[in-house]
Amino acid sequence: MKFGTEFTTPFYRACGHKVDVTFSYLNQRQRAQQEVTASLTLCDQCRQHLQALVKDHAGKPCASSGVLSGRLPQMLGTVKTAPWANAIRAEACKYYFPLLEAVASSGVQPCTAARNVIRLLFSVQAASFWIGARASLCSDRWLIAEVEYMLRGSRSGSKQADECSVIRYWRDTKPALIESARKSATNSNLAA
């Protein structure tokens, strides 16, 4: 293809959807970067669906918040860090538990991956993770980046800083768990 042009071609995104993507590049390196970026991110429809779910449900009152909060694993840390991390996790519970209810009832992407990311998040017992991730946890940007990271598997690292990524945490701590969650999310994607 001629360099310095714009072209549109069908392309598979991280969510598994094949959509038309427009590339505009001046050289082969730019083209390769744009193709990699497209393959590692959600399609616009999945991104907008996830953003709408976050907007409509995250942080809203939720019937199961108390029940779910009572089933969280004990925080592991020092006398000072564990209570601090518990407070951060409590705020994350208020934000994500209503969203978890909404995505649990849907079997389509990106909801299955989002459900798995949220479950992995609340399985973390390390106070250091919660404290390190506190500034970015409760946002649609964090959730979308983690969903993308989960769906692309081992093809690339996270866009998040290492201390903020629950996928990176579990990949370093218990790789089998993250691989199982990823397969679960991608299998539901194939069925959709």
C-alpha cells in the first residue's frame, strides 16, 4: 500500500469483534503501531456499552452491597496499612457492587470480562495493592483498561501503572487464576 494515505479495513479488536478501522499513516512504523493499538483495544460499540453501564450503575444504591461486603477476604497488611486498605476497598465496593449486579445478568462482551475483572479486584487481599491503586480504581477508564488487558491475554502489558493493575497483580501472583478468568471472558465472547 502507498504510504501517507488513509484506508479502512475490517480488523479484529480485543473484544473479538471484526469492525472497520480507519488507518492513517505516513510510514510503515506508524501503520504497525496503529494496527497493534487497534488489535489491543475494545471496539467503539463495546467501549460505549461498558461506559454506559458504568455511568448508569456504578456508585448507585445496591441491594447486595452488604451481603457481598461481608464475603470479602481478610485484608493482609500491617497494623496501619490494613485498615487504610479496608477503607479504600469499602469505597470501591460502593462503586463496583451495583455495576457487578448489572454485568452479572449479561452474558455478552464486554460484560463478562468486566464481571471477571471486578471479581478479581475484590479477591485481592494485599493492602499494598489497594493503597497503590487507590487513585485510579473507581473510574470507567480503569475498568476499560483492565478489561482490554484481560481480553488480549499475554499479547501485551497493561496501560495501567503496575501498582494499579489487578490483572498484573494476579498474573504475577497466581497466573492460573488470571488465565482462567481470561478464557472464561473470551469463551463468552465467542458465543456472542
